[in-house]
Amino acid sequence: MIGRLQIEPTESVLLFGRRMGALYLGLSVAFFLARSAPASVARNALCTGTAAACSLLAVLGIYEFLAGRAGPGMLASVLIESLLALAYVRILVRGRKIKVGD
């Protein structure tokens, strides 16, 4: 990942990358286990927070790429983050339609 972004793989960067990987893995497991949860305030909060985080990551990725601090590999991350943000927004919209229809 660090090589794809064309960032110098220093010990500090590798340490940070391992820690972020563990965090992302934990979040992925939590979301996977909660994937079939019914619409609720908690699910809406999780989806809203994740959509906001993914959107911010995408914006920051574009900023770092344009500033020359990350290579073209950053654009792949931006695309994935944007798609994830849209997916969570879609879940939120669908959840509201279900509540209104009941």
C-alpha cells in the first residue's frame, strides 16, 4: 500500500500503517457482523459516521495527490473511498424510505 502511494517506507510510516490496518480490520469485522441489522438510530449513526469518514478520506486523498505528496496510486484509494461513501449514503436513504413506508 505504501509503495502504491509512493510514500517513503520509514519505520514510523510502517508502524502507523500496521496500526491503521488493525483498526480497519476491526471495523470491517464489526460492520460485517452488523450487516443485517434493522434500521435504527444506532445503524444510522454508524452509516453516517462511516460515510463522512470515507468522504473526508477521498477529499484528503485528492488534496495530497494534487499537492504532490502521494502518487497516482492514491486515485485508486480515492475511488474506493468514494464508492464506500456512496454505498453508506444509499443504505441511509433506503432506511429512511422503509421507515416512512411503515
